Amino acid sequence: MTRRALPSSASDPRPRRPSALLRVLRAGFLFCAAGAVLVLAGFAAFLFALEREATPQAPAADGIVVLTGGADRITEATALLTERRGKRLLITGVHPDTTLAEISRTVPATQDQLECCVELGRSALNTRGNAIETAVWARAHDFRSLIVVTSAWHMPRALVELSRAMPDIALLPYPVVARLPRDTGWRGGLASARLLFVEYVKFVAAYVGIGPWPAVTAEVGEGITSPAP
């Protein structure tokens, strides 16, 4: 009597191996999932560090630098100058058309105080440019320490760029917490989360040495102007 051949699936007890394409897709999924976890973990650590940042007691240094981007930053920086926390103040990233007289209307410092000790940096196009401009200014005055004034969320990236541009100069962070409305709603919360995540990505890029170019508009020394006679 002739035996009927059994189907291969029944005759072979070994499980079928997934196809090469399936293995590649599975590996790609695991790689993306691991990358997403790392990014979210890093972002959480970034937010935790920002939450711990509080405006410190005003330190003292040779000079003060403020990175433009918010009115509160310049107000705080000029207040430090009037308290004699630094000898001179550099406002870096100033628009070419902005004058010291315009700035004096919104800060707690007299025109004489500003004309004495404030210089405007007009060459920087971004945070890396701020760092280059600040390094030239600080070395021109032979400063060995600087108070750095910028927003709390911007401070980590600013310190990375500034440290790279002038590793021999001590940097004392003075983070400024932006004044936000009490009730921003879910749209405001979403916008804040997006802002912080974008800043986190920029911070990571700056940390590994990736940044926009060009960073300055012209010869940096020529872009720094002093209203003092």
C-alpha cells in the first residue's frame, strides 16, 4: 500500500525562520524605538536641569555679557552693571539699527552709566556668533571671568558655545526666567513644550559641534561699538 506524502509543514518540526526583509524591519523598529527612548530620556533630563535652575545671587566678575532675544535679559544685565557686578557690559546680537538711546528707555540705568560701560555687538547672527563676538571682546579687555545673562532655557546651549570659544575664561551663569501669563491654556503649554524640545535639539547639536554657519556678519572687532567718547 502506497503511503501519502505528508505536507512539509507537518513533516518538518523546525519552526520557519522569518524572512530577511522581516528581520530588517524588526531591527529597524527596535533601533528607532531605542533612539526614541534615548531622546525622550535626554529631553527629560534637560527639563529637570532647567527646573533646578533658579536665578542665583548676583555674582561678581570682570565683565558681563548678555545675549539678546528678550527684553528681560537686557534689563537684568544692566541692573547687574549698575550694581557694579562687572566692569563693563557687552550686549551681543544687537540689530544694526538699534541705538544705545533706545535701549536706555527700557532699562534701569542712566544714559551716563550706559555710555560709560556698555558696548554693542552687532556681528553675531546666532548663539555661536554670540560666543565668537564675546570672546573677541573679553580678550580685548583682558577679562578672566564673565557673568553670562540669557534666558534659563537658552543658558545650556549658550554655555556650550561660550566655553568652546573661550575655554580660558570663567563663565558665571545668570539665567533669566521669562515672565509668562498665568493662564496660557493648552495651546500655550503646547507652544512652550515645542520651544523647549527645539532648544534641546539645538543644545545637543551644539554639544557635538554642529551649528549654523555663518555665525557672524563681518569682522567681529569692527562689529563691536562703544558709545563712550
